[in-house]
Amino acid sequence: MSTSAPRVAGWSRRDVLGLALATVGLSGLAGRRAGAAGPEGRRRWGEELADLSPFERLHHPVVRLPVVTANGDRVPIVVEMTHPMEPEHHIESVSVVNARDPVPSKGVFRFTPESGQVSLAFQARLDAGPSDVAVTAHCSVHGDWTTVQSVTVADGRGGCAAPAPPADRRLGRDVLPPRVRIRQLLKAGRIRPDEIVDIELSMRHPNRTGLVYRDGRFVLESPPFHLDSLVALYGGEPVCRFAFTSALSDDPLIVFRLRAGSGGLLQVVLTNNRGGRFEASARVEAS
């Protein structure tokens, strides 16, 4: 089963954060078969949305992508769900795939009940032309549920051909430590106990596929270079674990959520595929 979510344009840093924090609504859903059927089919499918059961609405991830973008190097992808995150019933993982691209997987994102809510924003490399991004959520009780969302990258503006920097350039001006910000602290100055808060993580780091486009096909010219994992711990306990691929954009902004509980230390550890390790932390004071 699959549905598709609203498509939103405008991709500054502020816009990406706005998407990540937007309210999830049923009115944004549309079906994969509607996309295949064209505008008329899309309208007919829209009329059937009211017939979706609460069970179906709960399990389908809501995905936000631009309709059209001129920058395949940095396409924002936002995933949100209203599914419960309790030990006995929660979303264990979300995978993001564009089967048409030379690097199909855009990442696998694993969550725990301590996440509070599945909410994820990041930026990925997509090839030029129209394609479909499939987001599959795995429920600990009810299995896999997939949403498919269409996106078009302008001709000649694909981002998958991205040669990697030399292997000896592990640190320097192109790699800086990560920074963690808690949006609620910036906005309200405080966090309530058990509030679900938005964690914004930014880092200067090149993420390259190592591919070049030559003679009508992609060729691996250099070994890829990219962040390959993010692990978040809160009070020493795991919150989430993300596995990235070389399709991640340069200098990513990554947004996820955390249940504050009574407060504690948030630690984030990132690694890259050349053995680099980078850490950041923030104190969550709930009152």
C-alpha cells in the first residue's frame, strides 16, 4: 500500500526547517496510482482519501519534496509520522530510496520510543529528470508501509555526478565539527518535561559519490567520501541511529526529534567512511 504527500517548494535553510516542523495533515495525501494516472486520476484519488481508515493514516509516512528543483545536489526530503512511539508499538526504521538513481539508497534511519515522534529532514543528491522517491516505514507490530513521492530535477542539474576529494583530505577547511541546536530553547527559552523537541544538527562536510557521467553512463572515478552514520544518545541511552550513503548532500542540515523526559545530556556522534569521528553535545534542561 502506498500514498504520496504534499509537495512544497522553496529551499533555503529556513524553508527546510519549516518543512521539518510543519503540521502533518491528511489533506496532503495522494496515491501512487494517481501519479501514474495523471491530473485527472490524481483528482479522483483525492476524492477517495476520506475513505482511508485511521489505521492506514497512522502507518503511512508523510513525505515532502519539491515538485521541481534546479539543484539536484541538494534536494530536501522531509518525512513525518503521527504513529505512536511506545515500546510495544513504534516505528523502528524509515528507508529512503530512489530506484532510478545510480546511488538508489538515500539512507536508512532507525528510531526508538525515546524519539517521541518520527520526524526527519535532510538533503540528498538526485539525478536529473523525473523520478519517484519511495519512503518505507517499518512498524514493530504491523510491518512495512510505503509512500511514493514524485520529484523532477531540471535537465543538466543532477547531483549524482560528484567526484570525491583526495583521500588525504580528512580534515581542514572543508570539514568542521558538528553543531547541535534545540529549536524550542531558541524560540521559547525553556523545555517542558516530556516535551518532544526538534534537534537541528549541521556540519560542514563534503559528501560525494565519486561518480562522473561519461558517454551516457555513470562511472566511478574516485572512491566515495561521505558521512556514513549518526548516533544520538540521551542520558546514555540510544535515541536514533542513521546510516547515510554517498547520496547525502554536502554540508547537511539534519533534523530529528527527541522526547525530553526530565532532562539530560544529548550526545551526537557522526562518522565518515574514511574513519573520521565527530561529536557534539547539548544539555536538555526540562523545567
